[in-house]
Amino acid sequence: MRRRPAFAAALAVVPALGHVYLRRWSRGLAWLALLAGSALVFAGVFGVDGLAPASLGRSLAAGLRLGVPLAVVLALSAADAYVLARRDARPTGIACPRCGRGVDLSIGFCWYCSVEFEYVDE
Ligand SMILES: [Zn+2]
């Protein structure tokens, strides 16, 4: 099934949702793990240790610094989802005899005009 690359990239703003849309479960999980790992590492680097009221101002500044690397990871995840969706959308090289669009032979009919395919042994 073809999936829209821009939509996949937009969904990837929510961690791993773009990959779920593409049904790339393990890859989505890997991006989620990378995001969580990055959050832990950068929280340690920038000293974000909870939001205690006394250190709220300091935590807010540290939180903003933490947000930048996490936004970079999210942007890379979105770019990955976009590239995957574009690769998946590439035509198979076999066109539907009725409408001429690319077909996915794993389903027995044209996704666009619903004509069913007959297989002929050569
Ligand atoms: Zn067709």
C-alpha cells in the first residue's frame, strides 16, 4: 500500500508515529529508544533533575537546552519516515492494464481502479 511521504514525516513529529503509519514497527521502536536515550544523556549533561520549585528557573533553562537536541532527533526521525515512505511509494515497474498506474502484486487487484489481476503461467 502506498503511503504519503509528507504525511509520514508530519506524523513523525510525535515520536515513532510516522513509522507506525508506515508499519515499520521495529524502526519506530528504535527511534523511540534513541529519543529516550538522548533525553537521559542530555538531561545528565545539562543537569535537569526534576522540576523542584526552588530550581524551576534553572530547570526551565536547562529544559530548553535539552529540547534542542531532542528536536534534532525528532527531525531526523521525521526525515527517516519521509525517505522510507518515498522508497515504498516507488512504482514496481508493472503498470495496471486498465488505468496505467503502478501496481502492488502482493494484493490481487489495482489499488486505484479495483481491476482484479489474472496470473498467466508462461
Ligand atoms: Zn488500475
